[in-house]
Amino acid sequence: MVTTRTTPEVGGMGHSPRRKEDPRFIQGKGNYIEDIKLPGMLWMDIVRSPYAHARIVSIDASKALAIPGVLAVITGKDLEKYGLHWMPTLMSDTQMVLPTDTVKYQAQEVCAVIATERYIAADAIQAVEVEYEELPVVVDPFKAMEPGATLVRPDKGKDTNHIWHWEVGDPDATDAILKASDLVVKQDVYIPRIHVASIETCGCVASFDKVEGKLTVWMTTQAPHAIRTVLALVAGHVGLSEERIRVISPDIGGGFGGKVPVYPGYVIAIAASVLIGKPVKWIEDRMENLQADSFARDYHTTAELGVNRDGTLTALRVKTLADHGYADSAANPSKFPAGLYHICTGSYDLKGAHVEVDGVYTNKPPGGVAYRCSFRVTEAVHTIERMVDIAAHEIGMDPAALRMKNFIEEDQFPYKSVLGWEYDSGNYHAALRKAMDIIGYEDLRKEQLEKRAKGELMGIGISSFTEIVGAGPSRDFDILGIKMFDSAEIRVHPTGKAIARFGTKSQGQGHETTYAQIVAEELGIPMSQVQVEEGDTDTAPYGLGTYASRSTPTAGAAAAMAARKIRDKARKIAAYLLEADEEDLEWEPGKFSVRGNPDAVKTIQEIAFAAYTNHPQGMEAGLEATHYYDPPNLTYPFGSYICVVDIDKGTGQVTIRRFVAIDDCGNIINPKIVEGQVHGGLTMGLAPSLYEEISYDEAGNCLGGSFVDYLVPTAVESPHWETGHTITPSPHHPIGAKGVGESPTVGAPPAIANAVVDALWHLGVRHIDIPMTPARVWKVLRDHGVEG
Amino acid sequence: MSLREIHLTVNGEARTATVENRLLLVHCIRENLGLTGTHVGCETSHCGACTIHVEGTPVKSCTMFAVQADGKSITTVEGLAGPDGISPVQEGFWEEHGLQCGFCTPGMMMTATALVRVEEEPSEAEIREAISGNLCRCTGYVNIVRAIQFAHRKIHSPAPVPVMAHEGGE
Amino acid sequence: MIPAAFDYLAPASLDEAIDLLARHGPDAKILSGGMSLIPAMKIRLAEPAVIVDINGIPDFEYLREEGGQLHIGAMTRESAFEQSGLVRHGYPILFETAKVIADPLVRNRATIGGNIAHADPANDHPATMLAVGATIVARGPNGTREIAADDFFNGFFSTALEDGEMVTEIRVPAPTARTGSTYLKFERKVGDYAIAAVAVNLEVDEAGHCTSARIGLTNVSDVPMRARNAESALIGHAVNAKSIEAASREAAAECDPKADLRGPVEYKRDLVRVLAGRAIGRAVARAQGRTH
């Protein structure tokens, strides 16, 4: 049960008020990047490479420049004059802004056109004549690791495409445990390259004021403050100083991790605005978005899991090749090149684990960002949940029973995993049991047997995942050196209303509502009277932004802590007004009263008024506080999902008949928003399971680079999700919350994959890689003698 | 570049725009008419973020030229609310949390607005099929279905709209 | 993604349209629903110098029965098929075909004439037109002529239309009491082009023998095709599991799919077999009055 301490009018935690941001969205008054229009604004469009690897012999812009309205064609050589042709990635790798000699992946930026109008710019990019000399291409990451492979990054001065090696865990102890296990199941698992494909693409409006020397950039970014600092570091040498850079992240039409990186288009638009002295707008189209922006996943994994005949899981060994394309453009905390992938022991009490990951360059677009997931957690969860199911089937144990037997027990929390994480809280048995009860697990198993006897294919898949979010504690977590705290600044006005500003940036998560609810919970000021603002670096306190389900764990905590600072001051003022000792005051949401004298009351509104009109002598006036929250630990949301599928033997089509998702994200701020986050995350978990993939042919041509072939699920593919929750508060978070936006994206794919394999195990099928398309499932069926 | 003047009724108001033949209707609406609630999410007519009504019929305005709307009446998201406030569809999306980032929402609501005109309440499957030309990346569609059901009941049922149970929100 | 510039002409009558097409020759492109043309123009796969927009021609959208045939105006929108009781009950194969084209918003603009004249082997109407034995009425500078669907599709994105000719009407014979027909499409997700689809139109006599059969296939050949061997395997035979199986195997053998992101050749062939079997079964049931 979600409990509430405030009235619906106050709308603190546990209430589901209508969202505060919605009136503008439902009336067409949202303010997205493409809606920004400035006087004299120019348009930028980008010429992109048709080849995956080629030398640029020449760029002839004369025909483009002859088109009326075309002002400039900017090449890498132009940017080189200012030292702006290269930029760092968030993983301290480097990537070209514009090439001076070679292109390294298809759809890479070659040069940019600046014109007075969008349509003219579009004509001009067609008129730019580029001569290329094709070079050998390496697409397959395994071939890229072979000696003598085509070098993707000769600029690195190394004779290899290998980027980095990273490992964690004790290899010898793990090996010994595996050798002593009754059985070791081994499986190759590929988690394919996918793209977040937010419905709004990326873009910016860069506006450089030559007189003031100030740059303002409206940008589709999930992390405006970090971007400002990066811009200052990258362009400091041309005079852009951080106090003269303002990044504004307007309403964002979905982010999911794809709007964390800095893309070359942003930098070119900024350079163009600085050079020309006019605002420059760049909005990428969908094909550019899918073909050139950072991808997610692309992990080639071999996993081994030890299991004893009694069902005890023993140890896990994982080796992964991480295909980063042309550059490591992940947005991981710098200490963790493979992100938090070593959460891969999952929900199970394993005694040994060893993980090795190698990053590799290929002639594909750069990336390694999230797809609605916290730093490679999806890859980790997919691996362990697939392996656990394979182990269960191999020893002939029910997958639910095997999970129950190996879950970390409730009384083991806080639990230190063998790979070093300290899980804050959990009750894994309860979540799985609840999911099994809702879906009727035992009856489904009976039905499955009956169907199988008739030759029908039905499968039941479970995923009991553990997420790891809320990055993160400053001792371990930074991006480009900036610690991963987040911030809140709350000001209570004299009339008792408030404004709260944050270092995060909502992309649909509903921060304007949930942050207001946290403030309402802590101060008793109605959430309707708390104005929430984010995304403007000139006004908001510094923060690392919204991704990796970190907003509630970090900025949400900061909101509570700042509110408590305000409450502490309010107590002093109340004591002064009531002529009582602070210790004698009791707080309930919205007011202090004197213990034993319920009539002696001061409301937060009265106190706020006094803070400006009648505050104690010697006390600073005003009622405001800022908090930079450095989380003591990460939070560990979890859940159990059960999926039932039917498989058409003729077509290979997988149909999801039911899907029950039980999530535990700790204390719930807004049940309706949490449910909405789960629904959306489930559909984004469904997507790569059955539909989405970006693949490449041997020449490095992108396949699936538009919505024709990149199959974002519609309402028809997306099932009627059945959701529910358990509540296990985080013990270290000020309001006991954990974060939820990504759990379903992380947890759903293995539930679906496990269900499909479960339907086919008796035929000898051990594993199918996602996406489990009809063609792929058909092949498995026919290879195993199933006729349709 | 040849320009021509087109005359159209936009959300009940007579408007004139001077356009190139090739100007897409969605760009005419956004740039020439200044109504930025209609969005663009792709160029292959898949996402439906640009959905508007032309003569009452929902269509993708990225796949029409502005000149084709000459003499026609169009409705955009800005025209959904009436003098009495927001429309039942808008209220349904708000009440049922049928939107998150809001980018697909205008197009989705335009499709929904045409759908809820039909007297007989569509089944969930029919609603899902009807909105299959509109992609949403945030909501997983469950609450969009609820929003449309809310709107349909509000328009067609004499009884007050019952408070609906939500599995996730006890 | 922005189209290249073009001249825009909007004839108010068919005569005017034919004149304009004659005047501008290969520079001109007809704009009907625009659902294939405009996206192609946006990515500059198509850059016509002249657009002849036929949306303003009156009396070009209709569905009416006349002389034992359904007459369909070329500009009839796909959504009109879904909304028409006449189509839904009298010509279920047309309802089923229109219903699976793209998405509801696209179907509010897309036209049957455009779908057919574009002759994309992935389009859905061509296979159905082959199956029902439709007649395509074309008009050009030399007047009006009727072209059998069998003769209409003659190459990859190529038709029997002469320069300056346009499709004005499609005529579909009314089914007899013993006709059963259906269109069965399998796609990666709703609204996608078919991985494969099968249109079946057949008659079964009282003794349970197939007296006529026409089968069209979608997206498994360069040209919309009839599965003639499959038809032969049915005609004159008792319709039962065995003959349906034989016919569906013939269809799989005679189609000529290409591998792409929808799947390898072997998959598409087998899918044709599976879909043909199901579609024939459904058509037979309808012919025998067991289902609708």
C-alpha cells in the first residue's frame, strides 16, 4: 500500500495529482527545441558520408554557395583553424567534429551548410560535391580485434582497434568454484545495437552575442550543466568562458540516454554562430538521428554459470566484447568503462564472479550510451537472467523455484555482492511470489503441458532483476571529473508559495509534479504552489542531469534535504513567534505546534511571512536553502516480471499473451507517474526483444536507419501491461525512494526471451538472441524439426 | 522560386499564407501560421506527431503540401479546446496520465478526437488499431487507451465518469 | 528532409489533368494520396519537375455496384473501403486488403488508384486485384481503355499505362454465391509492408470441388504475381487438407522473393506456403458459407 501523510490538497508523497506540466503539453504550448525562433536566425544542415570509411579527396561547395540564401559551407579544415575540429567524448575518448581527411562511419558529418532558410539549406547540402576514395571497412568487432585488421583510429598511435580492457572479480576463485560445481552452463549472448529513437530528434539553437561575448545555446540535452562545462573546456581557447555560456534545455521530447552526449551538430552550430554572429538552428531529421547519433548496447558476451544439482547457483564468469564503433562515446561514470555491468550477479547470492570487458573500435557510429537504462545494467541483467533460466532448464528445475532458492535473502541486506556492490534493500521473494500469484503461475505451467501434448508452443518466462541506479557517491562516481551529486534550491516566498530549481532535467518523467510533491511532503506547502524549474544553467543550481534513473535518488533527495534545512529554520522562527523552545515544537506537514498546547500553532505560510517581515533579530531574513546531495550509496530497485507467450509454428511469430510486472522502487512519490514509467519502460523493453535492431552490412551500410525498418512498437504490438508493486524503502535515501524509470526496460527483455526459449526448450532450443523476429524464430523452429 | 498565396481556415479562423509549392503543410502550420503544437518526428510518415484534421479527417501533415490545403479547413491541437475549456480528449490525457514528454501528444490527441466521435465505444483493440499510426516512446500506450476511453465516456455516457481503478496505484 | 522544388498544377477536371500530363510528359508526376510519392520526394528519391495534383477533380471518389461489378473511383481513399458496408459485406477481400495498408492516418489519404498505379510489389492492392480479376480503367490522350489486372503489372514498378495515361476507375466483379475470398498479410509490425501476403479468390461447387481459383502474392516477386501453379492445384479438385497443402506448396515454389531485413528467401517462401494454406482454407470456408 502506498501511504500518505498529507491531504490531497497538499499532495505530498503517495498522491497522484494531475501533472503540473500537462496543461501546456495538451494545449500545444510545449516549448521544444524546434519551437525556438530568434530574429535573424539561420538554418544549418549537414552533408553526411555515404561511406563507412573513406578519404575525402575534395569538397567542392561552389554550387551550394551559388544558391541564393546560402551563407557558408563549413568544413573540418575551417574548424581546424580554430582548433575546433576535434572534441572529447564523455568517456575521455576523442571524436571528430568535422573531418579534415577521412570519414570513419556512414552518415558521419562531412561538412555543414548555413543558409537563411531550412529549405535552402536542404537544397544546398544536395549541391555540395564531395569526392571520396573508399577505404577498407571493418564492421565485425571480432575481426576488428584480429592482427592486421583495418585500423579505425590510427590517430590513437596504437596498432590495434582495442580500446580498453576492464575486469573485476577474482578470476582464480571464480574458476575454482566453477570447477567444483556439478554443472557449468555456457552461452553466447548478443545484445544488439539499438537506438533510443525518442520521438523528438536532437537539435539546438546557438546564439552568440558578439557585443556581450555571451553564448546562449538552447539544446536537447539531458545534462545542461555538464554540457556547459564541457563547452567551456573545449572552446576556452577561442574565448568562450563558462560564465558567458548559458545552456538552456527546453521541453524535451524524450531522451532515454540519447540526449546525454554532445553531438558534432551542436558544436558546428555553435561555431557557426560565433563565426557569423547570428543565431544558428540545427534540427536533425529522423534518419540522421538513427544513423549517426549514439547507439546503445552492442555487447557480445560469453557467460558461464555454475550450478549444482540441488539448484544452488555458484559462480559466474563473463567475457564481453563491447563494440563502440568509431569512438567510445558512452556516458558512463569515468571509473567504469563498462558502466555498472558488474551488477551482473543480479538478484542471486553467488560466491564467485569474474567479469572481463574489452572495448573495440569499428567503422560504425560512435556510442555506447544508454537506452533507458543505467550504464549497461540491461546487458548485465539480460545475461544473468538468461543464464539462470538455462541453468534451471538444464537441471530440470522450475525457473521460479531456482530463483527462489538462490535469491539474496531479505535478512542479508544490506548485501555485499561478490563484485563489490552493496545492495541497499530488497525482498526478492515477495516480488516474485506476487507476480506468480497475479498471473497464476502454477496453472499456466499445467496449461503449458497440455498445450505441448497437442503440439502447441506456449512459454512462460521470468525475470527477477536487480537494478542499480542513482549515480552516484562522489568517492566513485564522476563524469569527466565532475562528481555525480545533484542539487536542489528552494525559495519560500513571503506568501508561503515556493520555487524550486534543480540540476536535473525532465524529458517526460514529470519532475515538475514529483519534485513539487517532495517539497509538499517536507514543508506542507501545497504542491500546486511549488513552481519547479530545471534546465537553465543561468538559474538552476549545478547538477549532472537526468539519466540512469538518477533524478529521484539524487535531486529528489536534494529536494528533501533542502526542504529540511528550510524546516530547521522555520522551527526557529516558529519558536520565536510562539515564544516556545524549539525542542517543544512538533511538526506535522504544514505546521509547528507546541507540544501539549495544540492551539499554539504556526503554519508554514505564517512562518514564511514572518521570515520576511518579523524574523528574530540576528537571524538572516528569508526562507530558502540549497542542497547538493552526495548519495551515500546507490539505490537498488528490483522486480519480478512474468511473461506468457504463444508461438505460431507457421510464421514464427511470438505473441505476448500476458505480462505481469511487479516493481519495487522503494517509497513511491506519485503512484500514477510510477505506473506510467513502468508502462513506458516495458514497451521499450519489448522493443529490442522482438522488433528493434540497427545492423550493418559488410560495407558498413546502416540497415534499419529509418522508421521504415527501425520498428518502434505501436499500440498494437505493445501488450496491455499488468503492473503492481511491492515497497521496500531504501534505508539511506532521505525519502526512501529508489528510482524506477528504467527498471522495466532492463527487466522485460529477459522475461520475454526466457518465455520464448521456455516454449521451445523441449525441442532442444537453449537460447535465441534478441530481437526474436518472426524470421529468426522460424529458423529455430525449422532447425529443430518443427513444421508449421 | 514561385510563391503562391493560400487561404485556409485554421481552428475556425480565416488565415492566409504565402508558400512555396513544396512547403510541407506541417511546416506551413509551424512556421507560417506560428502554431508550434504540431510536431515533426520523422520523414517517412510513420510517427504521426504531425497529425492534424483536414476537413475533420485526421491526416499526417508532413505528407501533404501546404498548397493542397488551399481552401480547406484544418484543425490543430491549438483548436481542440473550446470556449468552455479543454476538450474531453485533452482532459482524458491529463486525467489518465496519457502523456509523458508530450511530443507525440498533440498528434495522438488529434487521432483520438476523431475516434471518440463514433457513438459506440470502441474496444481496447479497436482503440489500439486506431492509434497505430501514432508512435509514443514514453507511455507504453496503456494510459493513452485509458485517456481515450475516458473521453469517449465523457462525451457519450450520460452518467458521470467513474473513477477508474489502476493496478499500480492503490 | 525537404522535397526539391516543383511546379504545382491542380486540374479541376479529368480532361484538364490529361491535357496537363500530355503537355508535361515525363516531367510530370501525378499526386493522388501522396503517401508513397511525398516521402520519396522528401528523401529526394523522386524529384519531379511538375506535380499534377488530382485531388481537386470532382466525382473521383466512389464505390458503387453497377452491372455486376463494383466500380471504384481511382481517388477512393483506403479508409472508404473500411467504412463502406457494401465493401465490408459484399467484397470482404477488399475490406481486408485496405484494412492492412499502412496505418489509419495514411489510409485517410492513400488512394486505391495510387496504390495500383505505383505498382510497388510490396503494395497490397495489386495481389488482390489479380485475385479478383479486376479491370483497370485508364484514360489518356487517346481516350479510355480497360486493362485486365493480369496485363496491368508488367515489371518492377512498371505498368501497362502509356505515357500520359492515368488510372480512373477499378472494376471488381461481384462475387457469386459460391465465391470465397480473403487477403492474408503477415508483417513485422502493424502498418509495415508485407513480409508476404496472399490474396485468394475461389469458387467451390456443391460437391466441394474448386471450380475457379485466382491467387495473388504480395512482396515475394519483382512484379505483383499470380500463383498460377497453386491455382491449378486447386481447380477441378476437391478442396480438402491435401489439395490445399498441395496448392500452398506450389505457391511457395513459384514465388520469387528476395532476402532483406524482413527475412531470408527460405523464410519468405515458407511463409507463402503457410499463408496460402491458411488463406485458401479461409476462402473455402467462406465459399461454403461456413464463415464470413
